[in-house]
Amino acid sequence: MSGPRIGVLALQGDVREHLAALAAVGAEPVPVRRRAELDAVDALLLPGGESTTMSHLLRELELVDVLRARLADGMPAYGSCAGMILLAGEIVDAGAEGRAAIPLAGIDMTVRRNAFGRQVDSFEGDVTFAGLAEPVHAVFIRAPWVERVGPGVQVLAEVAGHPVAVRQGGVLATSFHPEVTGDRRIHRLFVDIVTGRT
Ligand code: GLN
């Protein structure tokens, strides 16, 4: 039996690493750059990178409304770092007007872009993650944090009192980058969400 077809938004950022990680946990990953490719996947992973650049490309490729519609329609999704920013309902410090990161509203939350960046650009540490027996070694790179979550949002992990991993229904987001550590538990969790196992 083949795994679910999971798209990786392939405009910019950590695309290859996520394709490899998804394949390693039994999914059938496909890069998504166009509407037809998005239409053909069961779920979508939005990688880390630069949310303003990705937003610019999403606008250019006329993918903003289609993506919003798929998410509103219940498509499972996972966003890491820049991807978490794009999945927010509201973004604080979204970037310069005309170039700002676009909230695609996959999760009822407010995300602050570059939140940790003001204190320290990048850092890593072990984070307790709800549902996982052992902590996750989390790598943060100019990472966002979550400032507000709506009532239907589950906080899965926190750093310094700020949510850094959240889930609402079939949509998952982390401030950190699981694709760089070789720990596949977050990708496995996402595949389990897509297949309805959790
Ligand atoms: N600061 C970046 C942004 O605004 C996110 C960084 C990352 O994805 N590693 O999109």
C-alpha cells in the first residue's frame, strides 16, 4: 500500500529535506509549484525559508486564494517556521507593505515573525512535545512564536512561555525545523494526521 500524497510547497526554502523526511516515514511526497500540482495532493507541507519571499511567489503564481480555499475546506497541512507564519490567521511584524507575509488562515492563531530573532538569532534545545515520550531536539532559525491561540487550538510545545508547536484539527505548525535533525517523529505525526490515525 502506498502512503498519502503529500505536497511540499517548493517555491523556496527547505524543500529537499522535507521531501526526504516525508519519504522516510512512508508518505509519497511531491513538490508543489503550481495549481494543478496542489489540486493533486491530499495534504501540504509548507517549509521553512523566508515567509515574505514565499508570499511574493504565492502572489505571482496566483496560489493565495486556492491555498486559502483548500485550507478552509479542511486540507491537512504542516508548516515549519516560515510555514508556520503562513498558516497563521494573523501575523505580527509581517514585513514591509507590499512585500508582507500573507496569513493563509489554516490555524486560528496570531504569530509573531522573527520573534526569537530579536533576542538571539538562532538556537537549539530540547523541548517537551505533547504526545511524544522523549523531548524533541528543536532547531530555531530566526523563528516565530505564537502570541495568541483560538479556542480550538492545541498547544503541543512551548519555549519561554510561548507556544512553538500547535495543532488545530488537521493542521500542525512548529516554530522549529525538524527536517534538519534526522528525528522523524514530527513528520510521522503529520503523516498520522493526514491518514486519520491521530
Ligand atoms: N524569519 C523567517 C520568515 O520570516 C523564517 C525563518 C525560517 O523559516 N527559518 O519567514
